[in-house]
Amino acid sequence: MRLSQQARKRTPVHELSLCNGLLRQVEQVADAHHAVEVTGIVLAVGPLSGAEPSLLSRAFHLARIGTIAENAELEIEHAPAIVRCDTCGVETEAAANALSCGRCGTWKVTLKAGNELMLKRVDLVPAEQPIVAAAS
């Protein structure tokens, strides 16, 4: 079934796929720590990551249904684009649509940060530890 052009604009398909992958990682973290619930997730999103934060947020609300993170809140931290100038060697922040040195203005730069989509924190509710009574 093909989606109409209008439906594709409303459906954050790419971001939904990213959220599904994110939730697989979150479930692995929760399993490793024997958690019963995830209450919060912090994600760093760079302007060159290929993900739109507002669409990620919308997609997360759909993707979390039926998972250990069903009631979790997603916090998105916006990471800046940072470039290192190949001419003068300075690292500066740059606009995503104009990757140039903030000091000398050259376009000969290397991207150091800004393309990340990184899971930074998972807030967990641990499983209750069974009470072990001492034998008398």
C-alpha cells in the first residue's frame, strides 16, 4: 500500500524507524540493569544527524506503546555543529547550512560534532529486591 503524498508529510516514517532502533537499545539497557520500567530517555540530536527533533518527539509517542518505555518522557538535547578549520586550526560552532570557519571564514573545515544521534541517558525503575529472611 502506497502512502499519499499528504500522508507521508504527516507520518514521520524515518523518525519512527529511528525511534524503534532507539527503543531496542533502551530495552537492552533496561534488561542489563534488571529494570521493570523506563521513565525517561535523553537523546542528543545534532543539526546534521538527518533527524528532525520535532518529528522524533512525535514518532517516539507512537513507538513507545507496548514497550518497557511506554510511560517514558523523551528529552531531546540539541547538539551544535562544530568544525575544525583546516587553515587556521581553530574549532568553532557553525550553522548547519554554512559549514565554515568562524574565525577566518574558509570553507576548508572538518566536521567535529553535529551529526550525532546519541542516547545519553536512560532513567530506570529497578526491580524490587526480594526480602530474604535470616534463618533462626
